[in-house]
Amino acid sequence: MTEAKDLERAFARIVQLVDQRGLPGVSRSSGASPALLVADSTLAELHDETVLALACPRHQKVLLMDISPKVYFETEQQVGQNVVLVHLDKIDDEELSLRLHDAWEYVAPDNLRKYVD
């Protein structure tokens, strides 16, 4: 029961940061893991209460992992993929909000991007 509450709390943090940014077109996934979608593309998906998978171009992922390896990482499953894993307990809300915005810009279609500065 505690795991479910921790997962809900972690997802609520992600949703709140996306809402504060005012990013249009974001919806919740009805899949097995809590996730946010933009136009059927995955923006962010919780692996568990401490790890978030975030859409990210490969070149930016490499840079993030080099700069902050304690925060950003990948497993064998993400090598070569446009997704970076984030340790949620190692990132503050300001930086996570920026990364969520970057992920949104990466996956959002042009017709939504024109509504956000």
C-alpha cells in the first residue's frame, strides 16, 4: 500500500510541474505505468516512485548524463533510445520542471508548440 501511495505522490509532483508550466495537449496515459502523453507520444513515464523516464533527444541525453551522472542515467534498455532516466530523489523541482518542458518541446507537434514561449 505504501508503494502505491509513493507512486501517486511522485506522479502528482510531475503533473503539478507540467501544469505550472502550462504545457498544452498533455494527457494521462491509461497504461500500466503512470505516464503523460502529448499527441500519443510519451512525454514522461514513471518506472517506480524514484525513477522517471523522460523523452529526450540522444545528444541531449549524453550531455545530461555527463554533466549530472547522479541525476541522469540509462540502462541497457535505453541505450540508443530518445529517453533518459531521472533519479527523482536527486533532482529539484526547478530543474525537473525545465527537463519536463524540454521533453514537451521534443515530442509536441508544431500546432501545440506555437502556444508556448
